[in-house]
Amino acid sequence: MTAFITVTNASLAVDEAITSPQGVAFRDNPIAIAECDDTAPVNQAVWHPYDKVLNGDSNNGLIYDSAVSGAVTAVESPTFLSNFEYRFRFFLSGTEAALFFQGWNGSSWITVLQQASDTSTQREGFFELGYGLRVMVVEPQSGAASVEVGHTSSTGAAFPYTKMRLLQSGGPSFTGKVWLDKRRAYNV
């Protein structure tokens, strides 16, 4: 595997020739990024944990873990950065009641997607939010139906929500894990 070599601004002199080590870095660094070298920055164009900076860091995008935070009825994301798409991945237990994906518009929570009640006590899937708020993919493994509600797609417009939450309506609190991923949105 090719190693990532840091090239500082200070090592690049104006009107000076590139040294051999700098040339090697310029040649090898794109390869190291593509190969996910531990010291290379994360490729922003592909899905990655929202909090990951270097491929080798321990950040995994986990925003909720019932083993740490206990059972809850809602999981809220951190504030979104502009020009990124986001994906929630979840594995939940105790979720017989309906699940709602809601967006914060600065003054209130708006339901974007509702996943119907399910007789299964476990749900696994993911929910992608594209730039301009379009619900791109919802794949609940349990087979529960999902219905888009409460929004109109507006491709190319600014993402209208600054954060999202996963909310269970009625019934007991759920347990499990929720992760948040992001990737750069280049279609803006």
C-alpha cells in the first residue's frame, strides 16, 4: 500500500524546483487516498462517518448507542454542514411503534418520512438525504412500509434542514445503534 506523505505549504517555495521527495508525494498521495492509507485524509466524495477526518482515526459516525446512553424515544443528529449529503444507518430493537424521520427547519420539527408500525421488534436500514432534500433510499430490513410525508423535493435548492432526528411515536423506548455518514454533494 502506498503511504501518504504530508506536503506543507512551507516546503513549497515560490519559483523553486520541486524536490524529489515532493514529486514522490505528488505522485503517491492520490493513490494513498484512494487506497485509504491510515494517515491519508478521508475521500469526501464517498460515504464515510460524518466525524472521520483521517482513514486511520477511530471515529465511526456513531451518534447513538443504547449501551452508553440508555433507551430513548428520539435520536438527534449533529448540525449538518452545507454541501454534504447525509445518511442515517440504524439497527434498533423495541421499535414496534411507527418511526418518524424529522427535519429541523430552524423553528420546528417537520416529518419527512414515516415508517409504519411493525410487528417485528428489530429494524435495520438506512435513510439518505440528498442535497435539495430528496429522500433517496429507505431500506428497512424488517419489511415495514415507508411513506414520504411533509415535504416537497426541491433538487438544486439549499438543504432546508439543519439537522434531523429519528423519533418513535408511542410505545416503549428503543435501544440499539444509529450512525451518521456524509459525502460531498457535487451536484449543486
